[in-house]
Amino acid sequence: MKKFKEIFVDFDDTLTESLKSFSDVYNTRYTKDVDWKKIKAWDCRDQCPELLEGELLDIFSCEQFFKNLRVKPFAKEVLESLFYTYNIPTTIISIGTYENCAKKSKYIKSHFPFVSKTILIASNKKNKLPMDKSFINMQGGIFIDDVEKNLMSSNAKKKVLFESVANTDWNENWRGDRIKNWEELYKYFS
Ligand SMILES: [Mg+2]
């Protein structure tokens, strides 16, 4: 059954294990043992106090980050099967620095070849990137993102929070639906 005409999906910590890859780089740089599942603050300073000004975004743009970066379990398989079974296309929407977006587009091309459209919002901010995807018309679609701000401002028909870590300062105020793994997405199409 085709309940939604399009699937809109965030990249970092929705499609990929970005916080884990970030922590791996940080741990190597500072000889630490940070567990990414304990990070609850948007700037990661609760677990990574050594971070220098601008370093968080630098790590998200570095070679090692993309080399370590894993796709979340079943993310590819679920989206691929919805595309081939119901003909519902996926659009990836992500915000990053110019360097991050450049590497991200290569990563998406090689890991998600069935995705025909990606919207990358590049910003030259050095610290906190603006979280706003509301100018993208998601009418009639389902939108999955790990950041509540992105969901709250969207006009998608259905909005679902992807929860990688519970009770963080970027998801604790979301009162709508949550999924914790990609296989849960099937319930919206059955
Ligand atoms: Mg994200």
C-alpha cells in the first residue's frame, strides 16, 4: 500500500552511525574511551570536553570520519525494498559544512546508489549549524530525522524521530512517533 509518495531521510545518525564515527576520531586524537551512546549534548562537550573551538565540525569533515563511517543496520535494505516494492523514492536531506557536504555526496553515491535525489545544505558557519529544513516541501511524504527541530518545522504528512540515543538535548522534547531501528519503518507501510 502506498501511503506516502516520498520518503525524506536525514543523513547523520539517521542513515549512518555518525556519532560513533565522530567518537572514534576523538578517541584517537585525545587517547580517550568515549562511548558515543553517552553523548547527550548537541556540542558533545558533556563527554568530549577537550574539543577545541570549531573542532567538532572539523571532525565531521575529516577523511578519517568518512573512512570509519558505517551505515545503520538495515537502513539501506529497508529503503531499497520500499523503493523496489512500492516505487517510493527516497530523498536524503542533510546539513553540513562545505567540506562535509562534498565528502557526504561521494559517500551517498557509493553507499546508496538507488537514491536519485539528495539535498545537501552547505553552511560556512564554524560552530553550530542552523537546523532548519522547512523550506523543502515534504507534503505527502514521510520524514525521518534524529533532530526534533528539523521535524517540528517540516510540513511532511508523517514525521518520525530516529532515536539513536535517548533523552538528548536534540530529541527529548519530541512527542511524536519514534523508531529505534530501520526495520520499524515497515509499520508505516503495512
Ligand atoms: Mg541527523
